[in-house]
Amino acid sequence: MKKIVKKIPAHTVVSYQCSVCKYVYDTEIEAKECEESLVEKKRFKRGDKVSGRRACAFSSDQFRMRKYVGVITKVKLVSPSELHERQIGGSEHVYECYVTYTCSFCKKKSYVLTYACALKPA
């Protein structure tokens, strides 16, 4: 855990950073709890081909899920606190992947931000 001290002319702000996901907390207890939570096994890395399901945003049938195959452009570790802020829940660190793909319906290049657990190797 890293202690971050910011000196502002009026006062000093102290915050704490989780050493696993680099998320910044106001209290030392929150940062320790975050560090102690589990970390999901890393299944993918940048450049891996993956497949998933996504609705086409440009078609009139937006609720039909279509399969896509794309390439991971970025992998980021997300803290349990960020998951709670997004109202997803969770008690462990998970990997979030940015996937670039071409839609099988409209043939437009797009990207999707999804969690690694929702992807499969292509």
C-alpha cells in the first residue's frame, strides 16, 4: 500500500493507494481491504483474438445479439470499489478488456468494453 500526501496551501490531503489495482482510497482500512481481496486469473493479453456477443447499434433490430470476433487492445485491472460504483457488485479484482471488432451485420469497425469472464478465446 502506498501513502499519497498532497500538500495544498490551506491543508494537507492524505490518501492511500492499493498496490494491486492502483485505486486511491481516503482511508488506510479501505486500501488494505482492497489489497486483501482476490485477483481474477489473467486469461487474455493484448493482441489475443476473442469472441463474444453484442447487439449492433446501427441496425433496426438492436435487441438481437450477434457473435463477434475481435482483438484485445487494452487489459485493465478493476478494483472491487469501482465495480460497486458501477452498481455491478463483486468482491474481487477483475480484468476489463477493450475489444476492437468489425460488426458482422453492418460491417462497421467498433469497440466494446467488457469483462474478461464474458469473453471466449477465438
